Amino acid sequence: MLELNTIAEFSRSHCIEICAFLVPISLLLTTTTMLLVGLDRSSRLIYASICVAILPPIVLFLHVATWWSIGVVMLPTFILPVLATICLATNAYALIAPKHMRNLLIIISKFSIAKYQQLVAN
């Protein structure tokens, strides 16, 4: 049976590989959830996306906790939990208020398109 200490040591010894996987997959899955909400897909599909998208940020929190448990306090040990919190909060927002999130995404996209057209016109 795996001990918690063995898992924590594995996490610390393979930190670069773990972060190189968890950071982009967290952002990709959260973006996928936002895209599904923005395109007004079925709530079942959105809920499935949210369930998958919350796993990498949770694992990222646990990974950083292994560093905190041995007293390592550096910039990445603060940046990574903030990133995980943003991903979790975005997915929670999609879960709690998908209609409001969709309206916000539409407003942001219209504003971005208008600014892009202004930039191209000049």
C-alpha cells in the first residue's frame, strides 16, 4: 500500500513534470467549460465539463501542499494556488450562474470584436 510520505516524495521529485502537465490542462479544461457555457450547450455537457475541469486544480493544490509541508515557500508555491483558485472559481461560476456567465462572455466578445475592428480600421 502506498504511504502518504511516498506520494509526497514522488510529487516533489517530479515537480517540473507535474506542473508542466497540470497548469496547461487546468487552463484548457476551464477554457473548455467557458466555451461550452458561451455556446449555450446542454447543462449536462457543461456539468460533465465542470466535473473534469475541477480535478487538475485540486491536484495542483495537493501538489503545492507537499512543498508547504516541508517548509518550502517560494514564488511558485503562491502563484500555482492562485491559478488553481481562479480555475476553480471560474468553474464554480459556470456551475452556479451559467446564464449570467454566458451574458458576460457575450459582452466581452462584442467589446473585443469592436476594439479589434477599430484597430484594423486605423
